[in-house]
Amino acid sequence: SLDYESKSHYVMVAEAANDHPDTRFLTLDKFNDRTKLKIVVEDVDEPPVFFSAFYEWKVPENAAVGTVVGTVSARDTDTVNNPIR
């Protein structure tokens, strides 16, 4: 699979050949050719990856407004060392 963060472009060579050339043109030259292709991978914004698939907290109904009830952690796969808050 393509991943911009791992490799942003690829270079390859493609060759095409005509196995059934028109006999009127046999004296011209060979009936194949090569070209270099550069494939550029576009960067897309992938969603964050959470460290846990499920989070659960129990909060008393009389908890004060503004009480911290838990922390959720995830990482951004697009950049290195970029925590999501």
C-alpha cells in the first residue's frame, strides 16, 4: 500500500511493444519504446489512532462542574511525535 509518510514518490520504467506491426513500416525502426515514470503519492490526512479501542469512566452524579473524568490518548499517523490533545 502507498503511504506518503514512508515514501512520497516512486520511479519506474515502462516498456511498450507492438507485437503485430504494420508491415508497411518494418523498415522504419524497432516497434517498442521505453519511458521513465515518476509516481507522486499525495498526502492525505489520516484520522488519529487511539491507544485503546474502548474508554470507560464512572462519574458520581454530584461531581463538581469542571471535574476531569478521564484522559484519552491517540497518535497522529501523519507526523512523528505529534500528540493529539
